[in-house]
Amino acid sequence: MAGPYTIGVDVGGTKILAGIIDGSSGAVVSLYKIASPPVGAEPMMEAITEACDQVIKLAPEDVQAQVQAIGLGLAGQVDRENGILLFAPNLGGGVSNVAIRQPLHDRFSLPIVLGNDVEVAALGEASFGAGKGNDNFACVFVGTGIGGALMRNGERVAGATGTAGEIGHIIVKAGGRKCGCGGEGHLEAYASRTAMVLTMKKAVEEKGRRSVLEPILRDPNQRVKSRALFNAIAERDTLVIETMLEGGYYLGLGLISLINLYNPSLIVLGGGVIDRVDLLYTTAVNEAKKGALRVPAQQVQIVKSALGDQSGIVGAAVMAARTIASSGPSLA
């Protein structure tokens, strides 16, 4: 039996992906993607609204009439109760205190549910992906930033303020690089796509290093995509290989802390750069297995996301369906 149908929206630093999801199977009924606006809360809200509007129009008419709610996974810290994006250094050039729920409710007349982007991706993996059937796992997604979520018995471990699992902001180098959040030496400043691209950009512009990606790195209007990194490694680009090895090393350090502290039975790694760049993935896994405490290191499985790019929209839709099932359709 199909349904219930809910919309899941994954709001990241480079793209906004929306999908209508069949809650019985996790199948994506319709899909729409738009680039994330580089600056401003208002353009970001306009893009989210467009994504929701278009994904409804692309669905079969009988499905359009059955959409019950919209769930959003946002790359930042959220106030779930009041529907506010509290702080997101990687969205809109850095935004804070953005009302998300009310404008979308006014536009679509549907319940609106908010969560952190990796939190909902973890829920997607727990429901229909690599974490299904596992009662103690962690998700780490590498993209514009690095996000994390801890899962126990199918539910997210929230912590005292709802921000548990922020592995991107553990310190991997005391007094190190400035992070987008304002801190220093955080994992995100070394192993996120943003950080690794900045490393390559500085090497080309300040040190005269050569790379097949040089035209893209020198163009402020272009983004280095995962496919470009994959192709550069296939061409044995020394700069890209060195950068991925360094990023993988630091990502591995972050995973060591996660393994030693939380002792998960499974870690799911996701994000476009993880999916495409095996060198980053294998380096991180090897470093983690080598450096973590022996017993938990031997026991933990580290795998790639099973849902890939769609884990966020599936999880956001699942979150929305669960919320309205428990609190009713009046959520706004």
C-alpha cells in the first residue's frame, strides 16, 4: 500500500533538494533540485519555496492531493519547537534566527517540521538505508561543512540543547585553522569540501602549484564538484591527491574521537565527496581503524550511505510523517 506522502527538503550550502516520498517504501515519487543562493536569508527562503512548489507540480495529480506535510533538514542549528533556523554558517553566506516554519505554512497550508540536515539524513538511513535494523550508529556527512548525528534505537540522541553529534566542530588541531562557526582547529576547517577546496585554491594562487582544476579554482563563480575531484584523481593530479589524503587523515582523527567516545557499532559516511572520492573515504576509514581504541575499532563497521544524495530528503520526509502521526496535522 502506497503512502503516506510527505515532502522532504535537504537544504545545504550548495544545493536544495526536494522530493515527495512514499512513506511505506521510502521511494522518491518526484524530485527537484535548485542551487543554494550564496547570500541572504530571503533568497534562501525563496529557493526553498520554489523547490517545494516545483516538486509538488512534478508529482502525479493523485499524489499531489495526498501530500500531508513538509519536513526540512537544514545545515545548521534549529529550534524545532518554534520552527526557526538559529545559526547556519554555511547557508546564505551565514544566517541566523530565520523563521522557516511560518512562511512555508502560510504558503502551502501544510504542517512544517524542521531538523538538522545530518539528523534527518541519519533518520533516512535508519528507516530505509545502511542503518536499518541497527540500534546504535552514527552518521557523518561531508559537504560544504561536516555534520553528524547519533542514533539509538531508531531515534536521534539530541543532547541537552538538541545539538549532540556535531562532529564537524570537534577540535583536531589546537589553535588551528579558523572554522566557519568562529572556532579554531575544528574538523570542518580541515576535511569539509569547502576546506579542501580552499587548500587547493591557496596552493594554486599563492604557491604556484599546478592542477587540472586550476581554471575552476581560479574562478570565483565556479564550484569544485565531486565529479571533478574524482576525474582529477583519475588523471593522477598530485595536488588533488595530496589534499584528499590530508582531508582523509583529519576526517579519520574525527572518527577516532567518535569511536572512542560513543562506541557505535556502525558509522555511516555520506555526502557527495564521500560517495565520489574513494581516496578520501578509505584514508579516513584506515586512519580511524588504526588510531581508535583496539576493541571498539575492531568491532565498528564504517560504511558509505546506502541512500546517497537522497538520504536527506527521505529522512526529512520520514521526520515529517512521524511528527504529524504523533502530534496531529495542526502543526504550524
